[in-house]
Amino acid sequence: MPFTAFPHQFNDPVKLRQILQTIDTLLKAGKTIDDESLGYTLFLNGLIKQRQPSELSLAEQLEMIKRKPKADQSPLTIARDMKRLFLLLGFIEKDFRGDRFRITERGSKIVNTPSNLGITVEEKKVWLEGLQSLVLQQEGISKSFRPLKVMLEMLSDRPINTKLLTFAFAVTDDSEEEIKRIKTIVTRISSGISQFSAELESAGITESSARNSVKILPALAEHLDLITRSSGVASLTPYGRTLLDRQTRQVKPAKPLVPTTPTPTPTTRKEPFFRIVASEEELRRNWKPEDTEEGEVEYDPRDEADRLNRLRERTDEHQDTLVKLRHAYQGKNWRIGIGNFDLLAEKGDVALLHEVKTLKQGDISDERLRIIDGIGKLIFYEAFDIPSLLSNKEAKVQKILVFSRKPNSQDHIDFLTKMGIWVIWFNENNEIDGEATAKDKLQNLLA
């Protein structure tokens, strides 16, 4: 029976966040994240420790560790395992040369969460995306499988002993036939027909591999409210069943992994919102109503209050930014107008059309949506609303996106600048800040 070993060092999302933040710090400093660089840094930062307590300083302990053969240095093993986990989850990726790493857009959402917070609602969504897109492949077998889907399928009939979830890593793919085969093994063990140890031996799985395989994935699934665990027994939650039903309805067995060509894997929340058609077969397929999602299933019904709070916060932040913007023009002889747009300021042959957008710290996906919306509004207002409002019909209209804070992505700033849209925001002192050229031009106009 095939078996894929899974990273097993840590299962606490907060500690995993801190490790990913350490990787981000090293990369931003221009350093590598080879096993020694990452492993030793994690040890000196206190994120990994020796099993036996020591009164020596971390630096002294590390010097003693370095004297061991590299194969026996636990920081190196942990660093290697963490990189593999983050690669599998899509939190980091190798650059086009293949010799350096970088944090992905998905990973940045984890990195930008304050290190001392418990797992947040936004992080849960990111972890869920990562786990749903996680695809493994058995050595020497072209097929692949989604371990989260297999694990949820194993729990779909009844609660089972958590240790039996190790067989989620012993499938060749996530087809109905393979899942049925694994369920049969679980039933034999649960009913007493066979012993867990005997099934492991028959499958060629060592007891240590079995223990390690269920250290991370079940724990993360529990953090995400997909399963519960009590007295060594794992059960599927209502949310886990809903997610499984969606996957069963929409997702085919994972396709073979091709090392040279990454294969996109569907996730519950698609960003951007489009469907990738993978083959001519799918182009010819007659889509049925059940294949189409109406809207999106939110992470958890309990998030409703959180969403309302964030909407109120965003509205308040928008108004606060707009007040700062109006104050910047106060007493400077600008003709100010408001309407469908946020603010129009006119003086002589210059007209400044502003659209205010609030941003969330570290959320690239949200920022993308705000920018798309802002560009569309500026272009539409300039064409249809502004001409009739200008006192000087010859005035040149300059489009400006005003953000509540500095955008998270420099690429977004550069893109807007190339489009001729000024990018402005307010700093922590409530002073006008922004892309250098746009900031200088605006400040000169307001002088």
C-alpha cells in the first residue's frame, strides 16, 4: 500500500504564523532560507527548542547543536519540514529561477497578522484555502489526492479513532473507489476484525510514520471547526459536512501532478472570481444547475456579527478619510463638489476627481477589489458626471484614488501611476502622503 509522509513538526496556527513571519523577515533582509539559515534563526528566536530543558543561553545551546552531525540537528529537520508544509499550502513558492523563495499572496495574509494574536477569522479562511488546495502524490504513482477531502470522507459515516486517519495518506487518489477501500480498512479495525498494528504492517506503514501523519492535519481541521476530537475520537462537524458536500458535488479526483507545469486546483473561494477550464472535455460539457454556485458560502454562520462589525468599521474609516480630504482643501479657494463621487475640487484649469477607498492591513485580495471598483468609478464619473459640473469646461480632470492607508502592494501603486491615476493616502500624522510624484503635485496645488 502506498503512503505519503506529511510534515509533522507543529500544529499550532499561531506558531506556524510566527515561523512564516520569520521566513518573511529573512527574505526581506535578502537572506536565504536554507535549512541552516532558517533552522538556526528559529532556534535563536525561541520558536523551536530542545526537548531537554537547559540553563544555557539559546546561543550556547545552538553552538552545542552545531557540533552534532547535520542529520542529528533538529533545527535543520524542522526548517526543512516547515518549508515543505508552506510550499504544499501555497504560503511560499520558488521564484522563476527555482533557487529562491518568496511569500505568496495567500501567505502574506498570514504574515501580516500580528504575531501575538490568536488565530483570526481571516486566517481561518486562508488556512482553509491552503488545506483545500493541498494535493499530494505517492512516489512512483502518477495520480494524486487531496488529503483533507479523504479525511472528511473517512468521517462522513461515523466518528472514528483519530489515529485511523493515518490511512488518509495511504490512497493513490481521492476517487470513490479508493475512499471505499480505506473505509473498509477502518471498519475492519473499528469492528475488531483486525488490529491497527496489523493493518499498518500489512500496508508497510511504520508506527512512527502513522503517529506523525496525524499530528498536523487533524489539528488544523479542528482549529477550522471542520472536525472535533474528544478522548481520541474524531467526528465531523456540520460545517465539515457542508464543506465535504460541496467538494463531492464540484471537485473531481485530483489530476496527476506535473512537476514542470503547475496545475491550478479549485478552492471554495476563488480569487479572482472566474473558473479555469482545464480541457476540451470541460468546454464541451453540458453544465447542470448544481454545478453553479450562487454567491459564496461564508466561512461560518457565526461570522455574521464579525462581518457587520467590519462593515461598520469600513464605513467609519471611509468617512474619516473623506473628512481629512475635505480639510486639506479648506480655506484654499477651491470649488468643492460632492455627488455620486466622493469629492471634486476645481480651481482655474485644474479639476481633481477623488475616489476614497478603505484598505485592510495586509489584505491584498481585498485591496485588489477596492482598486478595481475605484478605477471603474473614476472613469465612469469623469465621462458622465463631471463634464456638466465643471465651471471651466476646458479644465483638465485629474483622477485620484485616496486610500485610508498605504496600499499593501507596490505593484498596485505602480499600476495606477502608469494609468495616470494619482495614488494618495494619509499617514499616521493625518498628513497627505502618497506616490512620490502624485504627492508632490497635489501638495504644490494645495500650497
